[in-house]
Amino acid sequence: MEFRQGDIVEWAGVRGEVVATSCGDAKFTTVTFRERDEVFLDGKRHDGNKVQLLKLIERPKKKVVFEAWANLYAQGLQQAPGMWRTKVEADRAAGSDRIACVQVTGEYEVEE
């Protein structure tokens, strides 16, 4: 498994955050546990004869914010409903019976 910066991982029962990863053939991952950095190769750490694995606990989500404009009519949305990126675009597409142009905003999270 490839780890990404910001991932929350567990190693030997302790949770930490991935602070850096490397590119190339060898996948080095640096994780901060209780203010101490540990380096893993391909998600593994060799301690004597034991191989301890990093376990992914949580991957941070990316926050997406959207903003659009909609034309409203007495009968509801325009016959061919749509959202526009700017008010100018919504105004250009408006029918003569438009009663309002409203800004719609929201946010949601997605996995990166």
C-alpha cells in the first residue's frame, strides 16, 4: 500500500501521521509518532527478527467548495434547468419571466 502525506497510521499500537513520502522504486514513509519521526520502507519496519507493518487508519479527505447561480421562475426552475458559474452568465441565460437569480453555495468532502 502506498501511504500519502497526512494519512493517519498505526504502528505497534500507536497512532501517527505520515509527514513525508518518497518517490522512486523504494517507498520510504516518514511518520511522526508522539513528536518522534520513524522511517519505514514499503510500510514495514524491521526490529530484530520482527517485521512490524504500518496500518492505515484514516486518509484525510479533500474539501470541495462550489458556488453557482440559478435562475428562478414562478413555475420553478427554467424549463432547461441549469447552474451558471457567474451571475453574468445566469443573467444572459435568463428568460423574461425570471423572478430571481440566486447564488447557491455548498461544500462536501471527497477522498483524494
